[in-house]
Amino acid sequence: MTNKTFVKFGFVVLSLLLSGCVPHHIIDEVSLMHNIGFDREKKQLKGFVVYPDYQQGNDSSLISAVAPNPSSLREELGYKSQYKIEMGQLRVIIFGNKLSTYGLAQILDTICKDPQVGIVRIAISNDSPSKILKKTLNERPLYLMNLIEQSIKNEGIPESNIHTLFDQYFGSGIDMSFPLLKVDSSGKVKVDGMGIFKEDKLKHTISTKEAFLLKLMTDRNKAGVFNLKLTKNDQSSNIGARFLYGNHKIKILNENNHEKAKINLDLNVELGGLPDWMTIENEKDYKTIKNEIQKSISRDAAALLKNLQVKNVDPIGLGRMHKISHDNWSEDNFYKNIYPNMTFDVSTNIIIRQAGVGK
């Protein structure tokens, strides 16, 4: 037997041995959870699970259970499912308001230790997760995940998944933030801002506009729309500036024993729906539009930073940046004594790459 033949034979034998060690599940005999929600009810955990029922076509089912801890909750959910519940296809986890304000530590520690949990989107809701999940039953199984991903990729919501959760929850000098879901007046699920945590407890929520400003100061992906008002003579109009890409730089400076966060934003934008009385071909109009966008972004970003400071939450990670240049850095000291007195300086520079119809 040649060496090559021996190697090929060895691979065949190894593959047969390994295949015998892998547990096999028939798709119709397991409950593949795509979406799960957690909340608090009468000092206990309440769980809601959505999974597709493959024997009933594309229909999905919703079950719920109450238990004192995550392990018992999973067992109780299993009692209500006709098949074994598998976590391997989990795509979205929603935390209800009661549990978010009480604290997520018990659930987060369980999720982080479960090897079956893969790439998962995390979200919170002011309503019970059941209200959100019921609206997805007639949709495709990955509808909710796609909704959140679309908002993150194109619509100004900062990145949020299981990896950012690990980094923000277990790391120091930064606080967790998750997309906020709601059911709108038409009965559709939508992303409606972000929830900001201190340790494992929800402390503050911000609007979609503020979430986009947060994204500009934290994420590599700058895609999103910023709405502002333009005025010329006695005329005014609201326009949307779609941000395409860009960079951000944040430095923590010490000036006269006082800490300042200096944020520089370099952004490329596309303008859409300019009124007929203003055009970027006119140099004066071009400068007016550019200056107004830069001024609005800088002003509103600084206001957001101040608001986060007042709430003592730090989703940007200013504490982490401050830690880099301070050997004896203490998280407790930073958020008690340094962060409350920090000042903010936001500088924005935009490049208008193109303009849409109506310019």
C-alpha cells in the first residue's frame, strides 16, 4: 500500500468513526427554537419559545412556562413541547422590561455557558416578549432576526449580538446596549431605539435618532439616516442625510487636571429630497447644507453624551479608553468621580458624495 493510499484509507476510517460519535436528530423530531423571550413574573422567570412546526408546513408555535431558575425553566418548556427542544438554531433572544430592570445576570450567565448557543441577536422590549413573538408566528422563522439585522446593517442601530454581549458584560469600562423592540400602531414589530444597561440592569433608553448618533461614535458601519431641518430666507424643509461610511476617533485628554473626551467624526453622506429652492451645485447652498449637517451632528452627539453621563451609563466605552493610559485605573472610581465631571467636544466633518432626486 502506497503512502497516498494509506492516507486516503485513514481518512475514510476516521470519518466513519467520527460519524458514529455524533448524535443524529431527525428534523421532525426536535423543536428548533429560533426566537426565545424571557421576563419576570411573580418573582420567577417566565420563558416564551417560538419554533417552526415542520409537520404543519411553515407554521410556528409559541409555548411559555414559569420556573424559579433557567434550568428548571428549560425543563418546564420541554414538558409543553411534543419534541425535544434544541438550542442550536436559536437566533434571537428578547428580554422583557420587568426582567431587564430587575437584572439579567442569571440568564446571561446561563447563555454564556451554553455551548449550543451560536450567533444570536439580543433585544429588549417594553412589552412582554410574548407580544412581540406572537406577531412573528405567521412570518418566516428568521423574520425577527432579519428585522434586527436590517436595522443594524442599514438603518442606524449599533451592532448587538452575543459577541458584543460577552465584551460589554464581562469587560470593564463599558456598558451593555441592546436594540429596543415594540409593536407599532399597525401591529408590526419595529426597532424603536436602544436600551442602555448598568451592569446587568436596564437604566436608560434612547430613541432611534440617538441610537444612530451612538453608532457613529462606536461602530465601523456608519450606515443610517439623519433627519434635519434646512432653512433659506423664509423657506424651510426637512431632509434626510443618508450616511454611507466614515471613521470616528475618540481621545481622552487631561487639560488642567480635567478629563475631556474629544470625538472626531469623518463621514460621507448622500442627500435625498432636497427642496427645489436649494441645490448643491450652488456653492453657497452647498456650504450651508454641509455646515448645517456638521453642526447638527456635533450638537446632538454632544447632547447625547451629556445625557448618558447624567444617567451614569457608558455604552461608548469611555471608561475603557480612560483605562488605557492609567495604570491604577478603577472602574468604581472612574464612574463615581471622573465620568460625572468629564466634558465633551465633538467635531464633525462630512463629505457629500452624491445627491438623490429632488436636488
